[in-house]
Amino acid sequence: MKGFPIAHIFHPSIPPMHAVVNNHNRNIDYWTVKRKFAEIVSTNDVNKIYSISNELRRVLSA
């Protein structure tokens, strides 16, 4: 294993923490979106889910 970069163990579709995904000239911060999805999955509060999904919609439609 000596001499191999550790990055080869990560799936290539997962961008680094500082990465910004450019999709049709829209800059979407991958980790912001991932955090919002994690918040939605981790709560049972319908009002919070609605609020987070609205934030996520704004991020994705920017």
C-alpha cells in the first residue's frame, strides 16, 4: 500500500468537502445539500421537514 494516495478508497462520485457541483451553470454546494437531506431523514417533525425542504428547494433552484 505504500505510495498509494488514500483518495483511491473513496467513491469517485463523492466530491471533496470543498467541492462545488456545477450543474447547468448553477453552483450547488454538495455538502449543504447532503446536510439538508440528513436533517430531513433524522427528524419526525413535519413542520421542520417542510421548512428544511423549502430551504433545500431554494438551494437547488438557485
